[in-house]
Amino acid sequence: MALTKHERRYRIKKRIRKIVAGTAEKPRLSVFRSNKQIYAQLVDDATGKTLLAVSSLSKDLEVAGNKTEVAAIVGKAIAEKAVAAGISSVVFDRNGYLYHGRVKQLADAAREGGLKF
């Protein structure tokens, strides 16, 4: 029986999360993308707390352009906030999505903003 898109992504996500975990010193940069928006958050899995979060819906961001350009803006913003909070290196969690398109743009922009992963 064929898997749905959602079931397939969930299986991949579980496989990734067995390996990828964030700490307070090196949090997990988790990406979620919906059809219209993109969200990024830094998570400390040891305590189960979200340290920082930025999305394309954030009031302090000027988002314009197509979805990949917006993903780059969100990636740059999460990197700026993380560096300001004293976080320089993270573990990237693509959350079951292919490392392509919006997810790749966000990751590249976060690297340009000063995050190491």
C-alpha cells in the first residue's frame, strides 16, 4: 500500500530525529513549511524548550517576494536573533522535507547570517 505525502514525511522525520537532537549550547534549528508560510525555531531538546522562533508571519519582518525569497529572509532573521542571544552553532533539522527550494534557501541564509551547521 502506498504512503501518503504526510505519512512519508512523518517517517523521514522520525528517522532524522533519532539522530538529530539539540542542546542548550548547540540547539536544533527546526524548519516547518506550510503551503504559504515558513517557520524556523531553535529548540533545546534536553529541556524541551523553544529558545527562539521566527516565521514569515512575524510582525517585525518585512516579507516580500516569492516563497523562496521569504524563506531566505526568515533564515537571515533567525541567524541574527541567535547570534544576538549568543548562539553560534546549531544542528539543522529539515523536519522530513527535502533539502531543496525553501528549506535550502532558509539554511543558506542562516549560514550567511553567522550560524554554523
